[in-house]
Amino acid sequence: MDEQSHYEKWHQAFEASTLRKGPFTTMSGVPLEPVYGPKDGEFPGEFPYTRGVHAAMYRSRLWTMRMFAGFGTAIDTNTRFKEIIRSGGTGLSTAFDMPTLLGLDSDDPMSLGEVGRCGVAIDSLADMRDLFADIDLGAITTSMTINSPAAVMLALFVAQAEESGVSRDRLGGTLQNDILKEYQAQKEFVFPPRQSMRLVRDTMAFTAASMPKWNSISVSGYHIREAGSTAAEELAFTLANGFAYVELAQEAGLAVDAVAPRLSFFFNAHIDFFEEIAKYRAARRIWAKWMRGHYGAKDERSWQLRFHTQTAGVSLTAQQPEINIARTAIEALAGVLGGTQSLHTNSLDEALALPSEKAARIALRTQQIIAHETNVVNVADPLGGSWFVEELTDEMERQAEELFAEIAAMGDGSMLEGCIKGIEENWFQGRIADSAYQLERSFNQGERTVVAVNDFVEGNDDDDLTILRITNEDELKQRRRLDQVRRDRNDEEVRGALERLRTDAIDPEINLMPALINAAKAYVTVGEMMSAMASVFGRHVEVPSL
């Protein structure tokens, strides 16, 4: 393609974009071009999308400010959701408590002391109804950070939406549903890997058929990085898992172009500013090349890696927590300069507790300052062309490709089999543990400075921060709520729904989503649904490497 036609292709797409209201100038009035670089170079919105997936990027639309929230009961979290919407948040992201993440009911003996502590407790359709009360699910996108019980939570969400008059085809949002990284890093698994992948397959097929606005999986590198991986390992393991889900869908008879456009990604925004930006740029490039070249995708949407970003929780310090505002701002800016489509900013107090309402508002305001005061949104890929950033982007890609080769070799050419075998043989877990050890060692030996932790510690004795506290009364309220649900429901319907779920689980060719939605509408609880499937699938116990 000649120079002029290359530029004209981008310019035509840019002109077709609906732009936000300007002015697109510096504060001093200097006009800004929408993108900078040679006319024969790369442009945003064009393969391989190193510079962004949309021709106009943020001139057309800002990223979704999707604030993560969840604590106590569903009623408590519903109040926080409404506060986020009033403060200008444009998407909801739900944090669930540890029992819910592990598929346990709030009255399970294993749940004692954990109900509502690190997120919201969801036991049944009644809780899902309370969680989204007076919120129009057809008008706002919703993300749910849930993995092993992801299919169960999707069933509850669909049942609640239909009850409130919102059809499946109107629901927009994302289910994290990335079970591979649970075995690799986060450890909130229930079933063995291969049985868990059956549930992922079922949610992919169900949403592809009836929920066109829904992203069935958010392939998550965030937790891989939080567990201690390097940036290149986060990049490689996340995309390898994405490739594995594409192959899983293909095995189920789904066309790549029916599935790939509905995959989204979730990356960490850590504190190494330029490395993070390079990581995002490399991720888009790698995904585009693999989807077109390796998997034969024809739809351009399949080539376009879209991702959510969250600032690094592991970078936050309990010491001098107010300075976490600065860390979060820097990390959020890296996500924006890297071209994220969605962003969550952590709150200053999250090293100590769930965020207070004030801290969450400051975190959201941080995004709004970046969006509306800094002018960084006026130019796509503003660091593109920097010798440093371009070299670092190439290096991220090179390291990732080396790791892909190792994973594919474990699977005899299959990324799906390679990812599963890598989990079964503790290869991923070992790589992440080694990287985490090396990083922590550098902190402990003073090779790397962490302000307020191993240097600049004046002020560490200040302890006047007011934090959110979840009380035992919140747990008692949730248990009473669950007891009431069990008393009010039809026991015969519950038994029939659970029997159907167990029967369908035995046949791997049956999609379990219809049975799960049926169970949700009968007020079968999360723990009961998970136990019914566990009676067929078994439960996974990790064997550590010695």
C-alpha cells in the first residue's frame, strides 16, 4: 500500500468517527493533531493495532470509568453502586466476598468470619435482586469478578434481569470467568481444571447465542501480576490463556469470529510507568497477529484486543496510605496512555480495608482529572515513536513469544493443552513464584525503594485514617436473609432443579446454562448449585511442588 493510501485509510476512518466536543488544543491554545507520526507508519485503528484499536481513540469516546465495589450485604453494595453512578461512574464492577468466590453459602461452616469482608455476599436470586435494585441493567454495563462459580453467577444475573424486564440481548457487561489464572495465580478454584473448562465453554456458547452485548470472559493478567509475575509473564500468560479459550471454543464447534470479538482482557497497571505502556502496546500487536495469522480470524473485531485496566493493589502500602493517591494516579495515567478501554482506580485505604466511600470517590476523581484536565486524551498513542517506548514494546513482544513457544511445546502445539498441562505440572505456578521471590528480595535488600516501607519512613506513625469496617452483624444479617429464602421457596422445585443440574452435568455435550438459570429461578443457592456439580465433577486439590 502506498504512503498516501495508507494515511487516507486511517483518515477516512477517523472522519467517520463521532468526536467528543473539543477544543482539541493545549491549555495555551496550540492545536493538536489526533495522532502524530510519519504517514507511512502505523496508525490507531489499523492492524496490528499497536497504537490503539480505534481510529480516533479517546477523541471519540473516553474509557469506561468502571469502579470496583462490593462489601457486606447486597443492600449495602447497592447503595455504593448508586453513589458511584451519582459521582460520574459509567460502569459497575462487582467484587464478591470469599465464600461467594469459592461457591460457598454464607451459612457454610467454612464461611464463618468471611461473609461480606472482601466483597459482597451473594447466596441466591434474592441477593442478586437487592444488588441491582433500582438500577437499569439495560442502560449500564456490569462486570462481575467471579471465576469458579461464574456460570452460577451469570445464571443469577440473567434470572434477575429477566425478572426486572430486561431481556438477555440487552444486557451489556463482562463475566471474568477466567478459570485458568485461578490455578496459575489466585487459587480460588473448586472443580478440576478440565471440568472447569467445560463450564467456561458452556458460558461462551450461551452468551454467543443469546447475549450479543456480553463479554463471556475477561482474560485476566491482573491477578497473575498481583501474585508476583514480571510484566512479560503477565502479558504472555494472559494472552496464552486467551488463545486457550479460543481453542476451547473451536473444539465446541464455535467459529473463531463468533467468539473472539466477545473476549475482553484485564491487565494490571503497575508502578513501572513505561514498562506498563509498552506491555499494553505489545499485547494489542501480539493478539492481532495471532488471531489473524494463527487462528485464521477474518473479522477485524477478532483482531482487536480490548482491555480493562486496574491499578496495582500490590503496590499500595499500609504505611502513609495517603501517598497511595499518587501511586494510583501514575498507574492510571499509564493505563490511559497505553490505550485502555476501561479503568478502575484503587483507593488509598485498600492496603488496610475495603475502600471507604470518600476514598472511592477520590479514586474516581483521579480518573476524571486525567480525562478532563490533563489533555492526554486529545492525541492517540502520544508516546508512540519514542525510541525508548518502541524498543520496550518490541522487547515485551519478544519475551512473550519465547514463553508462548514453551507453553505450546507442553501441549504438542496446542495452547489449550499447553495451558492445562502447565497448570497440572505446576509450571506456571513455579514461574510466578520465582519472579515474586526475586522482586521481594530486591525490596528486602534495598535494591529497589518503596517509599514509606524501606525508605522515607517519616510519618509512618500517623494512624488517623478512618476505614470501612465490616461487622459481625453484617454476617448475621446475611445468614438471616439466607434462612428466610430457604423457608419461603418451594422445596419440590428446588429438588427438581438440582436433579436436572446433576443429570445434565453427567453429559458433557449438554450446555449447563439452562439448568443453572432454572435453578436460580427456583431460589437454589450458590452453594447448592456448586455442590450438585461437584458431586459429578469432583473437587480440585492442588499438589504443591517441592
